[in-house]
Amino acid sequence: MHDGNPFQAKWSRSGNLLCHGHWIICWQGTPVELPESRREKDLGTWGIYSIIDPDDETFAQGLEEDEWIIDNVDWLTDLFFDYGIALEELNYRYFYQAVNKEDWRCTSCAGCM
């Protein structure tokens, strides 16, 4: 576990062409496969995804933790159930926090510029 979070999340690409990557997620070291419709896309968590000015909140996108969990609770609950992950609020928060550190947008890398 990293930082006490039982989820580890990584986007498979770094640098340019982030859009050609996929999610690598583990729960307590066991791989967890996202639904196909979400595996190769950003997850919509909140962040400043600007390569030009990564500190300017004008470029912030996505949903903050509470709102994101509410908007994604259905598919996330199915995922947790399928992998035997307790349906506890803290686990939803851990999931968000893990993917938020690795989330991206097509403007994050400038590969398409």
C-alpha cells in the first residue's frame, strides 16, 4: 500500500500522447479492471490539466471528490462488488484519491498540438 491507500492507480502513458494509454489499478496489490468504457479515458476527477500553466485554476476541469463519487457511484459500486471490495465510503474516497493523482485530459501533454 502507498500512503495508506489500498488502491494504486497509474496511467500507462506519460509524456506525450496520453490519450493512447490505459488505467492500471490495483486494490491491495490485486489488479482491478475498469469497465471497458472507462479503461482508456480520463476519469473526470478535478485538476488543473494545462501544460501551459499548471497552477492557473482557470484551466481546472473535472469534479471534486464528493461530487465525483455521487456521479460515479453506480459503476463504482458494481466494480467494488465484482472485486469483493467493501462498499464503504472510505473506499470510494480512496479510489478517487488514487486515480486523481494520475488523471489527465487531452490538453495535459500537448501531444496533439
